[in-house]
Amino acid sequence: MSPAQLFWFTHRDDCAMQLAADLSTQLRQGLAVRPRASLLLPGGTSPQALLPRLREQALEWDRVDVSPTDERWVAADDPHSNWRLLANGLPQANCLDPRQAATPEAAASTWAEHLVEWQPFDAGLLGMGDDAHFASLFPGRPELAAALDLEAPSGALLGLAPASPQQRLSLNLSMLCASRWLGLLAFGAGKRELLEAVLADQAHSRAWPLHALVWQSRQPLRIYWAP
């Protein structure tokens, strides 16, 4: 049986509201015992429903450090930037830009050094793609096996996406699992089919990055889904 906890919803807004409440509870618990709380959030389309609901939560956002789980190697003000999406969506939080250096190689290294200081994160939330990728860990990429190795040190790596802009920075699975709370947000029937294949441990799903996330034993995964 998969270690994941499943939360299925009929409407996306109900899903976003519950997820926002659960994340804020986790962050509030962290702020009660530590000066700051830390949060990893995905980019892409999924957070666009979540961020307004999250922003409504009664939290001391100026004490919350946020980082994207991955980033496209574009300018910070580019419409494709995950950091731009999160910084605009949670303007009172401290949102860390992964572009910590002039080259992607140096940026990935420096970004990871910053995030190691935040560990363990109070909460980490991921999205997923129609090809069963999460963060910027795409199926079939040469760096995938190393990125999914839970025995590897927490870090960030360079990768190539199948769509433009191709060059990405991404946290590895070891870094993502260094969280007190770990969740996945997904919308749509197609992603439900992918999730069900992974949850059933179907043989063809074992090569997907999503399978490694769902079946890892380091931190139980909470899956939030709506049509």
C-alpha cells in the first residue's frame, strides 16, 4: 500500500481552500517555536488557484521564507519565472530567487547552499505535469536517476525540459523531502489517471519521476486533487 494520504475534491476552489488552511496550520506551528518558517512552492499553473487562498491566511508572512521548487533559467521579471509568480502572489513573504549567480551552474550551487540553512522546511508543496514530472525532474533525462536518489546530499541541479524555455534549475528529491510536511497538488482527469497508476504501483509507472516521490519512505506525501 502506498504511504501517500489522499484528499480528493469535487471543486478546485474547495481543494485550494483546504490546502491553504493545511499549509497555514503547518507554518503557524513553526512560527510558534522558531523565529521564521520556511515553505517550498511549485510554479506552473497549479499555484494560481492556491496563492490567493494562501494569501488570505492569517499569518505573519514577513516571518515566512519561500522558495520555488524549481525555476526556468529566464530573467526574474519574465512571465515564465516561477519566482515572479510566487513573489507577486505572496508579496509580504521573503521569496528567495534561485538566480543566485550569473551562470546556471553557479546559481544552482548557491541556491542550494541557502536552502540547506532552512532545513528542515516547515512545508514543501509540489505540482506535477502531464508527463508525471514534478519540480523540473522530467522523465527520460540523463540526470534523473541522480536527482531522485534519496541517498544523495540535498542539492539543486541543472536540467533540460522538453518544452521551451528548456534550461531549468531544480531541487533534487533529497532536498524536497527534507520537509516536516510534504504535499502534492494536481488538477484534471489526466493527472488523476497518472496518480492512480502510480498509487497502484503499476509496472509502467515505475519509470516516472512521480513514482519515486509517491513511494519514497522519508516523508509521507499528502496528495490534493480536484477535476
